[in-house]
Amino acid sequence: MISGSDKLRTLKQLLRDKAGNFGILTAIAVPVLAAAGGVAIDVTNMSLSHSQLQEATDSAALAAATALAEGSATTTTAKDLANNFVLGQMSNYLAGDTNTTNALKAGTSTTITSSSNSSGGTSYSVAVNASYNLSVNGMSQLLGLHAMTISASSSTTSGTAVEKTALSMEIALDKSGSMLLNTNVIDTTQTSCIQYYTDGIYLYQYSKPKSPCYIKKIAALKTAVGTLLDQLDAADPSSRYVRTAAIAWSSQVDSSSTLAWGTKSTRNNVISGLNADGGTESSAPMTLAYNSLIAPAEATEQAKKGNTKFQKFIVLMTDGENNATSSDQKTLDTCTTAKAAGVQIYTVAFMAPTRGQDLLRSCASNSSNYFDAQQMSDLLAAFKTIGAQASKQTTLLTK
């Protein structure tokens, strides 16, 4: 029989046993730390998923508003267009997850209201809402969590007699020799092809064709810019509000188009002929883009179609860094001057080194206008986002 004093001594010995205490604390801490790690992972996934869903609802609302403004959709078909647009966009991220896709389908809705305006036309308000549950990992479930709700909403306005805001856009594209390098996407149209590699700052061609073939960076750029221009055309099918031009540059300005209505001149005179060669110097194309936008002649051309106000855009893209560091400062000086003059600058660093990324990050109007594209899909997404945001200037901004 153990006396009361013996029990007390036994308890004191247990409390003094540090090894035993550490074991108990470890047993308690491990699942807590594991659960915390799981929550951190899920929060990151939730943030990414929300951005993807927000982009989808933004694009869906814009597509529906544009269709209504053009008269190519009724309020009923525009709802279906918006809902299907969200599902189609998100299918790129849900990776065939049937349950999640069905949940998103059930959680997506579009509301459209119409009203007559003072000019005798019809104005439409489009609101797109979407949500679905994102399953959490096993570690988070230790805390009793089973799913997180991802939701986003977007709204826009369009009308048949609403004055739209015009825009002029210069697109400055790096076509230096490094744009001959491969992206991460296999080109299934060829079995073997000429490929290139770099050694330090120099570009070399392999002596023999290699396989598999990959889509080259210059080809990916053409596709990405085409997506941007398609969105501008969709927002302004009559070419009354949008003027564009492009500059292809390497160690100098190699080719350029003058600002013109719509996108035809930009496509035919610059984009279709993009080919990669030369070095990298961004100062000259940036100066040319800025001077073209602020020239009195551009305001005169916009005014000819009744556009007394218009937004000015520059899109600057590079996959490298300037050969001369002095060009960095010259480029930054022009960016600073342009931003002070009200020009909105988007920048895209496509698989670029750190110095090139830093330059473009500093040139952009704000952090959300800078895109770090590390693979082809990132490049396509960047130009698509720029196109969607610029298109909103014509479809969403109304008086």
C-alpha cells in the first residue's frame, strides 16, 4: 500500500523528470505544428484559387457586357455566356475535378438588368457571382476544417447609347536573339528542329536538329499579343475608340507601326513579322512609345471621332536585360516621365534575369501592372489580363 507521502514524492519526481516532460510536450506539439503547416498550405492555395476565380468572373462580365453592347446577345443568352465563360476559364485550373466543377456550376450565377437612358438607348448592368468549396489537406483536417469557400464577384455596365472612354496603346516587344530559346511547351507539329542554347551572354545554335521540339519564345509572344489585340477588337468592333501601334526592338528599334484605329495595322506591320535576333536596349523603344502617345497629332486623331478624352497605355516586354546598364536608367527616366503624364504602363518580364525583372518592376505603373512570366502559360495569362483590363476602359468606364 502506497502512503500519501509516497504519492507526493512520486509526483514530484515525475515533474522533475525533464526527459519525460519533453516527450509529453513533443507529443502535444507535433500534431499542432502539422495542422498549422496544413493551414498555411491551404491559405496559399485559397489565395491562388481566389485570384483565378476573380479573373474568370471579371472576364465573364466583360464578355457579357460586350455582347450586349454589340447586340449579339439577349439578356438570356448573355447570362448563359457569362456562366459558361466562368466554367470554361476555371476548367484550366480544376484539372478535371468533376465534383468541384459541379459545385462551381451550381454556385455561378449572372444577373442582368436593363434600363433606357436619356439618349434613347438601352443600358445593361451585368453582375457575375461564383463560388465553390475547396477541399483542405489532411493536416488541416486535424483542426476540424474540411473545406474553404472560394468566391468572387464582378460587375460591369454597357449600353447602346453610353459614351465610352477611348484609348491609345503602344506595345513595345523585345525580339532579341534570346527569343529563339525554347519555352516549356512541346511543339507537336515537328519531330525535330533547329534549337538554340546560351553560354553566358552569348546565344549559340546546335549543330544538328534536336527533338523533341519546343515552342520558341518568339512564337509564344506572337500568340500572347494576338490575344490582347483580340480583346481590344471585341471591346471596340467598330474601331471607334481603340488605337494601337507596336514596336519591335532589340539593340535598336527594328520595326514599328504608327498609331492607327483598331489593331489591323499593328498586326500586319509588326506582329506578323516578328523574328528574333540582336541585342537588348529598351531605352529607344520606350522613348518612341511615349513620344507617340503624347504627340498633339494623337489627340487630334482621337478628337476626329469625338473622343475628347482618352487613356494612354504602354506595354513593355523583355526576356532579358539591357546590354548597357546606362540604358536601364534612361528607360526608368522615360517611365517616370510617362507615368507623371498620366500614361499607364504595363510591363512583362518573360523568363528574364533578375536585372531585367527589376527594371520592368520599377517601370510599371504599380505592382499589379508588372507580370513575371516564367513559362509560356504565364506569358499568355499576362497579355490576356492586360487586354481584359484595357478593354474595360472602353466597356466599363461610362459617363
